[in-house]
Amino acid sequence: MHRGLVHVLAWSLATGAAATLSWWGVHTVMAGTAYDPPRALPITAAEAKAKEPSPTASATRGPAAPPSAPAASATPSRTSATPRPPASAPAARTTPSPTATAAGRVESYDTDGGRVVFDLGPAAATLVSATPGTGWSMQVWKTASWIRVEFTSGADRVSVICTWHDGPPRVEVGDY
């Protein structure tokens, strides 16, 4: 009986040591590759107004009036019914008004593969968020002087590259 108890104790100690060593190794590797948590982007007044819910019809009132035609100054939005641009055309639509922050300006780049948001400072940039579209996958590479986000879906490939090695950050979008 004493011999069996020694074997169980030795097995328990070895298993605990192996699990601790494995956790420490995985934690060390993941700590070096994890990204900063995404920051919330401020919503402009125009975006907030566009997102307000429309009044709904109630049982005691008649149906709500149909929405008025959009103003000429409204920015057209991209829908799924919009045809894809030809393969030779760039696949990006840049949000027209960047948002200023203490570190720089936040700019969003919408592509067929997804959306990428950068915080562009005077001498460097940081990736705020990257979200692949439905049916697309994403991969991110970072160095000290550039960030590349690549969206892939089958043979389709769209890259968003931000570089700042020889001046202020600049962003290029295309099928590379």
C-alpha cells in the first residue's frame, strides 16, 4: 500500500510540474505576440444621427410616414448589391473624414476583404482594429516601420499596408 501511494504522489508531482512548465511556456510566447486591446473610436454627430432608430408604427396610430429622400450631401453607403470592382481597380474605400486623437488621427480603410483602422501619428502608426468581411480570413504582420493586414478569400487577396520608415505614415491598399 505504501509503495502505491508513493507512485501516485510521484505521478501527481510530475504531472503538476509538466502542466506548470507548459503553461509558463505558452504564456511567455503569447505575451510577446498579443496585441493591445482595441480602443473605442469616437462617434461623430453625423454618424450618431444616422444610427438613431426611426419611429415605429403603433396599434393606435396609423403607419409611420415613409422616410424622405436622402439629401444630396449624404455620403452613399456601400451595399452587398453593389457589384465588385474589376480586378485591376483598387479595392479600397477610405472613410472621408479621419478622427483626430491625442496621438494622431484615426483613419479607416474599407476594402472588399474587410475593414482596417489605423491611428496615424506624426512619425509612426498603430493598428487600432482589423475586421475581416464575411467569408474572408485575415493575417497581420507588424515590424518597427510597417504594418500589413492581408485579407484572403480563396484566390482573392487584398492588402492594406501602412509604412513610416522614411517619413510620416502612409497607407497603400491593393491586390498584392
